[in-house]
Amino acid sequence: MKSRNILLIEDNPDDEALTLRALRRNKILNKVTVAHDGAEALELLFTEGSDVPPPGLILLDLKLPKIDGLEVLRRLRADERTQFIPVVVLTSSKLDEDIIASYRNGANGYVRKPVKFAEFAEAVSTLGMFWLLLNEAAPEFVHHQMEGRHP
Amino acid sequence: MVCVDAGGRIVLVNAQMVRLFGYPREELEGQLVEMLVPDAARAAHPQHRTGYMADPVPRPMGAGMPLAGRRRDGSTFPAEISLSAIDTDEGTLVTAAVRDVTERQCRQDDLERAIRNLETFTYSVAHDLRAPLRALGGFTAALLEDCWDALGEAGQGYAERIKAASEQMAALIDGLLRLSRLSRAEMNLHAVDLGAEASRIAGELQRGGLDRRVSFVIQRPIWALADTPMIRMVLQSLLDNAWKFTSRRDDALIEFGTTPVGDARVCCYVRDNGAGFDPAYVRKLFNPFQRLHTAGEFPGTGVGLASVRLIVERHAGHTWAEGAIGEGATFYFTLNAREIA
């Protein structure tokens, strides 16, 4: 099976570096693309003829410049090309309203970035493990991905 | 107060109405009451008036909708109006007690603005304040993992301190958010057996600390009207504290029970025979982030007891404590919450 990419949507360079380091250290070697704000993420995902294949997992921060995480999520779910891609919200807050809004807009999971690095690393690696290896992706999505890649 | 007859004509006004609406008495009496109604609501008013005449039970006007009065100069003010009827020789008269609530409206607006600001603040604390801490903790961990030898013994110690401090600050921020959430959260009152809840928590503590020898004496049942998740937090904090502060005793005893106090509906206590505290500082115990022990003696953030007080006060109760150094501590709380009819 072709290994699937991860799209990390994260504006904070420190969190980006820590997330990438956590993935590497836990031997998750899937290619990671980073978008630094919501607009860049949508451009990456929706630009026709883009050479970036659709990701197998999106890690999404909520508080982002330009277009925020919830809006990105709404647009992903509204588009048939991205509606079934697993999206896990990976953010600072555990406010009830953020968690509820994320699920309401179609998030597959919600993980709070822990301050303890060991926990942070474990969270990131568990996410990669589950969504990229164990979880069965929606057939429509796989079908679409193949169509998109080999017209 | 304005008195109006069945035809909607003003029969009588008191001095307060003259002041409130800015009309001399003689310009009001004999006129249709609609002259006091703002333009936008005037056309519909006679119909409401007739409706009230058909069933003249005392009630507030407007069914919860915001009301306003119209002054002589055309300006309006937010009003609260209650209606009632009296039977006289000249037929039924309706009296309307009108109150200007401008000031209350302003206070409410201020309050709503303050709450909105607080929510913005909370949001920012939850999202922005933790991020730099993650960087501090994360990169210090990276330093320890990748540069262990280069750091040397002193450097490793410093890095460990940075890591521990960032984790402590994260715990403080979480405490702050918890307090702010508790003060706003909606309450749902149910009958709760506090004794059963305390036993469950005691069981968890025992299972999590198999190296400790602690006896629990818990009264059961203790029924109280409370918000279940909140009151669990109170019991958890108090029992966690008792557990923590008895950690240096091998004959630790923790009691939970009730004691009759004044006219309180329920007064509970949690007593331990642990480290206790200096009674000179008893007044500071429940303040947020206040600690009476150093982190080296007993770890903590100083949020537990502050949350206890906040929750108990939301249940119309209060909290106090007794203790002495080396002689244990007793924490009391009363609950007086009533079902809102």
C-alpha cells in the first residue's frame, strides 16, 4: 500500500518543529506537508493540478491566521474531494466550546497539545499510527484519490 | 402609576408619572393612554388594552418583551410596567405601574460587556498562553535527549528545572481556566449521596497508592441537593488534599461526615491527621493560587481550595477550616441550595 501523506496545518513554528520531531522520533516516516495558515491549506488542497497528493490525515490547529481552523474544517467537509479525509484537531485549548464546535463541523478527533513533551510526542505518534495504519479510509475517498492521481 | 378607564382614557396619574413623562397633570388626564406609548408600538396598543380588559388579572405587561415609555418631548425610556384592575362605581379601571429601568439596563449592558471581555480573555489564555510553554518544555526535553553529554551535569539540572517550571505554569493556567469556567457554568441541582461519592473517590485513592496505609471513615448516606459534577470536584479536592497532607504518616486517618451547624441544611467536614497548617493563615487558605506549603514539602497549584469555595458559594453555602501544624486539618462546607420553583 502506498504510504499516505500527512498535512499539518500549524502557524506556530515551535509547534511545527515539535510535531515533526515527535513524528520522526516515533518512526512515522510518512511525508509531512505543512501549511502555515488556513488560506495556504485550502490552496494546497483545492488548487487544480497541484502536485501534492490528497493527504491521508490532516492535523489541524484551530487558531490560525487569515482563515481559522473551524472554517477550514467546514470547507473541507463541504467539498466532495476532501469530505472523508480524517481531520484531527490538534490545538492548545480544551474549552468546551472549541471541542463542541470542532465535532459539530465534522472533526474526526480532538487532541489537546500537552505541555509535557513526552505526552505531546505520544499523542502525535498515536494519531499517526491510528489514522494512517489502523483506520480504514472511506472507499469513496480512496476511489477519488485514485481517479485524481491517474485520470 | 396611571389609572385608565375601559375606553383607554387616563383617569388619574400620580406625581411620579408627571415627572417621568414630563407632562403637566392636566395634559394627561382625560387623554388616551396611547400618548405615553412609543410611536412604533402605538397602533397595536388599543388591541392589547382591550385584551387585558377581557381578563384583568394582575400581571407584568409585555410578556417578557422589552417595553418603553414615550416622554412629552418624544424621547423614550426603557420601562417595566405591571398591570392590575380595580372595580369602581364607574366600571373597571386598569392601573399601570410604570418604572424607568434605564439605569438597570445600563448596568446590564455593562455586565454583558464585562462577561464578553472575560470570555475573550479566557479564550486567549486557553489558546495563546500555553503555546510558549509547550516550546519551553518541548525544546528543553529535546535538549536533554539530543545534547545530554554536551550539557554536563549542571546543564542537565538547569534543563530539568526549566522543564518542571513550564509544566507547573501549564498547571497554573489550567487552574485559572477551571476557576473561570466554574464561576460561569450552569448548575443542575439533583439529590446526591455525598457519602457514596466520597467512598468512590476514597477507593480510587487507595487503588492509586498501594504503598500508603490510610484508613477512611465515611458516613453514608449523606443526601444533599447539588450539581453532581461540581460537588464531586469539591469532594475530590478535599479528599486529594487530605491524602496528600497525610503522606508522611503511617497511621493516616481521613474522615468524612456531617455535623449540625446553625441553620445550614447540610454541613459536611473532611478531617485528616496530616501535616495541618498554621491557623494564623487560615483566612488565606481558600484564596486562588495561595499556598501554605512550599512545593518541595507538598506539590500543588493553590487552585483546589479556591475551586471548593467557589462551588460551595454557588450552592449558597460557605467554607471554613480548622487546624494546627502537625495536628491535622478539618475542612467544613455547608450546602443550602434549594430547588428553584
